[in-house]
Amino acid sequence: MSTSTPAATTPEQRTVLWIAILASFVSFLDGTVVNVALPAIVDDLGGGITTQQWTVDAYLITLGALMLVAGSISDTYGRLRVIRWGLIGFGVTSVAIALAPTAPFLIVARLLQGVAGALLVPSSLALIMANFRGRAQGKAIGTWTAATSGAMVAGPVIGGLLIDLANWRWVFLINVVPIALTLWLLTRLEQRDVQLPDAHIDMISAALGAIGLGGMVFALIEEPNLGWGHPQIWLTGAVGVSAFVAFVWRQAVVERPMLPLSLFRARNFAWGNLATFMIYGALSLNGFVLTVYLQESAGLSATAAGLASLPITVIMILLSSQVGSLAGRLGPRLFMTAGPLMMAAGSLLMLTVSDDFSYWTQVLPGIVLFGLGLTVTVSPLTSAILGAIETERSGIASATNNAISRVAGLVTIALVGAIVGGALDLDGFHRAMWATAILMAVGGIVSWLGIRNPVAPDED
């Protein structure tokens, strides 16, 4: 009797996996450290909450606009070459941000860093897909996910320590080591890069997406400073909306769209992405406001603020696998409803924060409930969305969902000034928690109304 066992991974495959992990880790790490650094950046460069918003959103504008087209760029120029471009670009822009003499210089560097970031994650996953097959591929993706999730734990803590012990500028230089190591590993690969002769880059769609997002975000961030009647606000807002409408129209009429609108004919994909927009918008708002408030108003150090949300990550690491298995048996609908409602309740618990601040009694209970809700939500949400689309289109489906989650964060961060009333004091913090709770509750309701559990194969 013979048994079939998966072949052991080759040295080449192990190198590929490390390249994919480290390249993605760079992008994920940057996303987790920046919130901790925001108060120190403003203390040094000035600009108040507007500078803080632009520091986050400048990166998300180009990242969100170009993520969908990054796959086509990889097909055209080769995955290894595009990863190399992304790493070098991310390294150069990280150094530029660390040396930024002014807030506008930093913001422009963050825009360029988003371009580099958009090249890394899709190309890294594509590299895994091209080098692993069958169960080995599933295991490789699982390893990639687990390793890159470490950025969620390491980022805020490392960032906080660097800020407290040295300077906020060092936060953006911690990427240099993994970038250098990944570039060296790329030289160790024996395989040739693959370029597809029929690949197509829709730069018009990419430009419309960037202009659309940029125009709308500029109007939302600067409106509290200039007012809706100012020409800079209504003109850039109108240009942004027009470009975004043109982007959607183009996806409906071109032969090879960057974002195939036909994906949204699948019920769970459409409703799941609507829920994603609400939930991930709320997540970004909560992460931004909580980290900044804990430092600027509650008086916590950067390290303590980085550690404040650690229970969320610990809960996810401990329980995500079990939740995923349970949701696989029971279906995603209940989990996608209950999880956001739990996070809404966690946000409302943080309304107990007062001038007489106590992390243990006023913040931690809400953080724990928030972490439980997030754990209940994430895996079923991903499964519902990707499970609604045929396997051969899973790549673009995943990229679309990722882009929507980034754009959701982009929009809510742009609205922070309007939500908190221009200042992140105690009243502003409470308003932000209400806004987070409302968005989460809407995400849960959308999931209950729209998501349908898959029918088991043996059911009629």
C-alpha cells in the first residue's frame, strides 16, 4: 500500500517564499508603525491634524489606485523585476521620509512610497502562485499570511520604542534591513523572470483612479480649514468625483478592464465588499484616533500607545483558526453580522474614557471586545467574498477586495477632521468612537441583509 505525500520544498522554493514574506512584510510594517509616529511628526514638522491625515492618506491614495494595475505591471515586466523596483522605491522613499525637512516634503514622499507599496504585495503573492502547486501552495500562502501578520504585532511596539528612545525618523528606516535582505535573496534565485507577451497595462484607468481618489480626499481633508465655498475645495472635489465616475464607466466599456464589474454580479462578492468598505473604514478610523489620542491627550508614551492595541492581535492569533473552521461549517453570514456588532459595542465601551484617564478600566475592555469582534469577522468575510468567485478569477477578486479596504481607510481618515470637529480632544475622541460604532453596525446589518451561506453539495 502506497501513500502519497507532498514533495518537500526545494531550496529555490524556500528562497521564493522568503522573498515573498519579506517584500510584503515591508509594506505591512509601514502601515502599522505610522499611526504611532503621527504625534511626534506633528511636534517636529507642524501642521496639526491635517498633517497627520495626509501622512496616512498620501500613501493610501497611490496604493489604492495602483494596486489593481500592479498585477498587469508584473505580467508585462516580470514579477521579479517589479518586486525589485518596488523594494528599491520603498527603500529610497523611506529614507526620504526619514530626512523630510517639512511636512509637504514628507507627504510627497509618502505618495511615492504608496506607488512602491502597490508593486510589492500583489507581485509577492503572484510569485508564490507561480512557484507552488496543490497543497504546497496552500501551505506557502498560510506561511506567508502568518509571517506577515507578525508586522501587526511588531510594528507599533518597535515604532513606539524607536520614538521614545531615539526619534520618529528612525521608524521609517527600520524597513532598510528587510529590503536589503530581500534584494540579496533575489540575486540567489536561479529562475528567469517571466513576461507575458499579451499583458496589458490600463494606465488610463490607473490615472483616473488616482485623480479621482486624490481629488476627493483633498477636498475632505482640507474642507475643515478652507470651507466648502473655497474654490480649492469644490473644484478639486468636483474633479475627483468626475474622474472616479469616468473610472467606473471605463471599466464597463473597455475590453480588458482593470476592475471587472462583472465580479459584482455575484451576490456575496457585492454585499461582502460593501460590508468591507464599512468595516475597514471603521477599523482605520479607530486605529488612527485611538493611537493619536492616547499620546496627545491621555499622556501615554509612544511605546505604551503601541502596546495598547496589542490585545487585538493576540486574540486574532489565538482564535482566528478556530473561527475560520467554525465559519466553514456554519457559513459566514452569522459571523459577519455578529463580529461587526461586537466591534461596535467595543467602540461604545470606549465612550467611558474621561479626563481622569485609565487604560485598564476605560480602554482595555473595549479593546478586548473589539479584538473578539475582529477575529469573528475577518476570516468569514474573506471566505465569503472569494468563495463567491470562480477560482480562476480569485486573483483579481482578492486584489479588488484589498483595494476596497484600503480606499475605505483612505476615506475615513480624510473625514477625521470633520468627525472630531477639528481637534482630537476628549469630545472629538467620543465623536470618533460613535462614528466607528455606527460604521461597524452598518457593516453588520449589510452582512445580515446581503450575505447568503453557501449551499452544501448534498443539499438541493
